[in-house]
Amino acid sequence: MQKAWFYEEYGPKEVLKLGDFLIPSPLHNQLLVQVRAAALNPIDFKRRQRPIFPSDFPTVPGCDMAGIVVGKGGGVTKFDIGDEVYGNIQDFNAEGKLKQLGTLAEFIVVEESLVATKPKNISFEEAASLPLAVQTAVEGFKTAGFKEGQTVFVVGGAGGVGTLVVQLAKHMYGASHVVATCSTPKVEFVKSLGADEVVDYTKTRYEDIEEKYDFLYDTIGDCKNSFVVAKDEAPIVDITWPPSHPRAVYSSLTVSGDDLEKLRPYLESGKLKALIDPTGPYTFGDVIEAFRHLETGRAKGKVVIFPFPSHHLPSCVPSESKNKITSEMFPQKLSAPSPTLNAVE
Ligand SMILES: NC(=O)c1ccc[n+]([C@@H]2O[C@H](COP(=O)([O-])OP(=O)(O)OC[C@H]3O[C@@H](n4cnc5c(N)ncnc54)[C@H](OP(=O)(O)O)[C@@H]3O)[C@@H](O)[C@H]2O)c1
């Protein structure tokens, strides 16, 4: 058995409960990972609050994790037992659903294509903070067709995604000038990420900014106001749905381990840093408090869950599920999953 956070109804963070789950078995192309650290993202509470991107109940929330491979399916080629990996485990399946067993669990299963080897110079907490946010940040530059030497204006430079957008703009995509917005207490923090200029949005309105930019990257969904800082033909990317201005293009992440692998040189050289919200990391037992903080909308970098309980894997857990039934992942006290779900997972 393992411990996992789960909910069986939509609602506020108080619907989250800690319960006993059996440890899942990896399918042919999956790894069984002992989670050492996880990170929260707004999608984790949005899909708990209402039925967007649904998965059946009970739902264990969580997309991001870093951990150690403790089992694998027979078709796995890139990873071995003992490898340290990280990734966003939540890719949509053919039915548009996400996994029922997310990363707020001691053990998870994940397709090997969705994870990458954790760079040795970063901790489990740092690695867990990266996947979903950095995949989103990268995709925005692709959506915009961003070119080296262009200027970029980042709305929301201090959040989980924004901290990475600023760093990527400066240190990976070769932006000639990076401007980012945040509130007064975070100005020095955002400067430290490499922003050439920081606009304190509590003191300066977008209309009062004279300069116009080649790319407007809005991470908070304020395009209806922020669009004025973009040059006439400049791409405007909004990562919130629906985009709040007719010129804005919605950009959504691609979930891929290979994309994380491409960031390795930047993480190893220290050009790209994981930023963990200083109110954390929150222990595994403190998940509700971690959600409370994320849901204020004031997170500085990423809200991380660490440490996890580090139980040894019971020797009876098979390395590959011989059948496709993954009912082991459900708390025994709850009703058995439907057969269609098993095929999905
Ligand atoms: N499309 C996708 O694939 C995708 C992927 C990931 C996230 N998202 C969405 O993108 C949004 C951001 O995600 P996130 O993880 O970065 O959230 P987050 O970490 O919760 O963002 C918090 C940050 O937002 C900043 N902020 C709030 N209001 C602001 C304003 N008016 N101007 C400037 N900054 C402001 C806050 O800074 P201050 O305290 O200084 O205000 C805080 O640092 C969420 O809605 C999320 O659901 C979409």
C-alpha cells in the first residue's frame, strides 16, 4: 500500500483527503516511479474545482514529479531501475482524459516518453518544479515564432511559468531586451532572473509604457489590457483560456520527455534555474496548505511538495502488469474502476 492525496467530488481544497492506495503496476511502455518531490500547478486546483479535463473519481491530483525508477514494463528501452527521472506525467489520452493517479502519490506509473533523466546538479525538488511550467513556457515561444534578437514583454514574470519565460527569453532564445511585470515586492526577484527591465504593475499602467515590443507573452490572461505594449504586427500569446483579446493566440503545452532533455545543457550550466516558492517546499502532509498558497495567485516561482515519505518498495510489486487491469491504483474502500478506464491508463 501507499499513501496518496485524492478527491471524490469537485470543490475547494477541503475535498482533498489522504488515503491508502495499492501500488500500480507499470504497463508495457511505463515506468513505476517512487516520487521524491512533486510540484503544484493551477491546473491541479482548476480541475479539482470543476469538471475540466476530467478523469474519473477518485482523482489523485498532480502533474509534475521527480523520483526514482523502481519498476518498468517490458517495452521500456531508455530507462532502468534506479534512474533518477522527472517529468509531467499528465498527457491527454485518446479520450481527452488525464490519468486518475497523479503525482501526489508515493508511487506513480508514467509512459517513458514523458520523462527525462534528472540532471545530476539539480535536486529532486528543483527538478519536480520544472516540467509543466517549462513545457508551457517553451511552447509560447514556438507559437509566436520568436526569433533571436527580438524584444519581449512578459506579463507576470514572477509566477511558475513567468519565471521560466523570462529566463528562457534571456538565456536560451537570445532576446535582445526582456521586460517583465510583477508587483512591488517581487521586482528585484524578477530582475535577478535576467529581465532587463521590470515594470511594477501596481505603479505603471500598460498605456503609460512608450516602447512597443516584438512579442507579448502574457502568462496571466490580461491581454485585453496588455496588448497595447505589442507592436502592430507582433504576436501576442496568452496561455490562459479563453484568450482575452482578439489578437491573442492561445498557446498550450506539449507534454514530452524529449523536450525536457533538450533543456539539459541550460540546467547543467546554470543558465536556467528552478525557482521554488520560498514559503515551501511543503511536506507531503502539508498538501492542502500548499494548495492554499498557490490558490492565492501570489506564488513566487513554483509551489513544491517535498519531502515525500520514502518507504521501500514491497518486493511483491510486479515490474510489468501482465494484464491491462490497473485497479491496484484505487483505494480498496472505493468502488472498483470500470473496464474502459483500465484500457485508458
Ligand atoms: N496553456 C497552458 O498550457 C498552461 C500551462 C500552465 C499554466 N497555464 C495557466 O497560466 C496561468 C499562470 O500559471 P502559473 O503556473 O504561472 O501561475 P502562478 O504561479 O500561480 O502565477 C502566480 C503569479 O502571477 C502573478 N500575477 C498575478 N496577477 C498579476 C498581474 N496583474 N500582473 C502581473 N503578474 C501577476 C503573481 O505575481 P504578483 O504577486 O507580483 O502579482 C504571481 O507571482 C494560470 O492561469 C494557469 O492555469 C496554462
